[in-house]
Amino acid sequence: MNLSNKLDERRLDQTVDGPPGEVPQPTVLVGRFVSVTPVDPSLHAASLFEGSQGAESEQLWRYLPDTPPPNLESFKSYLASRAAKDRLDFAIVDNISNDAIGLASYLAIEPNNRRIEVGNILFTPRLQRTPGGTEAMYLMASHAFELRYRRYEWKCNALNEPSRRAALRYGFQFEGIFRQHMIVKGRNRDTAWFSIIDSEWPATKKAFENWLSEENFTTGGKQKRSLAEFR
């Protein structure tokens, strides 16, 4: 196989102009359905703890590097420990109830290379398969590109089919599998890599915005056209 046939020759040995990306700072990103806001354990722990318990708890935590905290106090400590690491954590907050219903982070932040990752995503059942989940991912991607990043990454356990489907739905391009990439909770992890690059973002952004528009939903909240159709 001639690998060069699969490469975009326009990017080979390309000169990259412009300053480094800006280091993302704690900020609030406001959408129509949800807001993405810096994690505050005192504000967000209770609703997130409640939402991540129950019958679906095992699946929610299965591919995260952490185990589910057993009580509210330990969940507060878990949120504080996430925030203390080399990343920027956000709570996804429902705009009507003001409850935190999800988590997501910027990781692998490399301003000089202008690459950044979204990860450590936890969507409680209240956020799963809702416009708010898609909007949260749109808000974070849009903010990253506004900060001059040229590569926006999504990585997940290769066995995590829901995450892989979500990445493709959001417009990420599948790049391949890193075999035996990590050991997580004592188990091998092959990692699936996805990305959106800056030249792809304008079209991807437009598809997100068209899908999220009021005109794309019935009065009952059902989508008229899928995100893939807009893309």
C-alpha cells in the first residue's frame, strides 16, 4: 500500500503562520439549551451525583479513568481533584432547571502546536440524546477554534462504541487506533483517535448551527433533519 496516497498533499510540509493558541481560561459558554460553565463542586456536585447513580451508573463510568464516588462528599472531592489536574473542567448546566447534568474537559492543551482535546465526558441520562448534549459539544468546539487552535481532538477507548458514534456524528474524522496505548483500571486500552481541523470547522460549525436552530425542531422537540443531513 502506498501510504502517500492517503495523505493530503496540501498539508505536507505546510508553513503555519500566526501566533500560538490561547490557553483556555475558566469562562461561561451560553447556549439555548445548556450553558458550559467552570466546575464548582459546591454548586454542581449534588445534581451530578444524583444523575450519575442508578441502573445506568456502571455504563456511565465504564470507560472513564475514575471509579464512581460512593457518596456526595466523595463526589465533591472527585470534582475538586479533576479541577486540580492539568486540564480545564466544565459542568454542563441545563438552562431551565439550572442543574448540572454533564461534565466535559479540555485536555492535552498544546498552545504552541495549536492542538487541544475534548474529553473526560460524562453525560447523565438527563443529557443523553438531547439537543443540549450536542449544543455543549458545539460550544466547546467553537470556543477552541476561537482561541486559534487548528486541531480539535477526540479520543476514546476503541471498545467504546457510543463514544465513537458520537464523534462521527459531531463531525470528527476517524484517524486510526493506537494499539496498547494505555492501561486504565488495570485493563488494556486501545485508543481510537478522531479530530476536526481548522479548515473543516466552518462547514462543521454551520451544520451544528443549522441543526440547533429553532426551525429544525417541532413544537414537541423532535428534530426535523439530522445533524448528518446538514453536514
